[in-house]
Amino acid sequence: MPTYDYKCNGCGHEFELFQKMSDPIKRTCPACKKKQLERLIGTGAAVIFKGSGFYETDYRSESYKKSADADKKAAEPKKDDAKKSDTKKDTKAKTEPKPSSSKPAKES
């Protein structure tokens, strides 16, 4: 539910009120009981971060980053393995093409 700020124009009393968006606007001041209450525009839409250090929990720790890098390096193929697989591909590519058989043209 949103928080709305109210101010009484009669006595100057200011307060916040949790209301549904569909609830009617309050008109009577709870302090002086006059019908001069006004809902303030543009307030109540702020984001409030409560708790100790939300930045600490939003980002990964250095130890996590280091272990993730180690796992990534372990998953990559070694350079020697890559060279071996490249030479196998090269030998297959160097096979000789089959000779094409050409038929002699018929004489009429």
C-alpha cells in the first residue's frame, strides 16, 4: 500500500497515512478535527532501503569471483589439446580429390 502525506491547513499538523489507492482522501484532521486536511502531491513515492548495508549483499564477494574464474579456466581446453584437434582436421582436409571420369563424346 502506498504512503500518503497529509497536512492540515487549520492547525499545521502533518502526518503520513498508509492507504489503498482506491480509498477516499481523508478530509478531517485527527489533531484538531477540522475539515481542512489536504493530501500533498508528489510525496510518498520514495524508495526506502532499510537494513544494514544493502550494497554488501547486492554484489558478489572477491572470493566468489576468484573461484568462478578458476572454474572457468578449468573448463577451457588446453592449448596443446587445441593444436592436436587442429592437426586432425587438417589431415582430413588434405585428402586428395577423387578423379572425375569423363565420357568421350559420341561421334555421329
